[in-house]
Amino acid sequence: MKYVLSWLFMAVVGIIVLLFSISNRDLIVIEFWPSSFVFEYPVYFPVLIFGLVGFLAGGTIAWLSAGTNRKNARKAKRRASVLEKDLATLQGKIEKLEQENKALYTKENN
């Protein structure tokens, strides 16, 4: 269900972007002041480019800020692995001691 809603949301966003691009095809002039570079683009082109740059910058910032959480998750996973191995070792020792105890108990009762 989560993936269906995600795809549905992305389809709606895509349709909105497509409609924006179709309805804003007028040309604009972009000049870079100290130089003599002059570009003519449709209105939607710089808007979509800056939107993409903003999206990528936001994703990068979110990824970098989640680094501490990923680090803590890796530590917890390693710790859980060590504890599971310790648990298995201790359970084996308990079983061995129970068998020895059972053998001694049956030996004493005979």
C-alpha cells in the first residue's frame, strides 16, 4: 500500500510538472552580467533545473544528517550479533550442565 501511494503521489507531481512545462513555453533571456553570455530558454527550463538542484541538495543534506543514525544502527547491529553468539554459547553450556546434572541425579538414585 505504501508503494502504491508513493507511485500515485509521484504520478500527480509528474502531471503537474508536465502541465507547468506545457503552459510556460515563452522564451526568456538569461544574461550573466560580467560576461557577455546570453541564453534564451523557455520559462520552464530554468525553473525545472533549479527545482532539480534544490531536490538534490535537500537529498544530500538529509543523507548527511542521517549519518549519525546509520552509524548507531551499524553499532547496534554488531552488538546484537555479538550478544546472539554469546547467548548461543551460554545456552550450549546450560544444556551441557543440565545433562551432567541429570546424569549425576540418575547415578545417585540408582
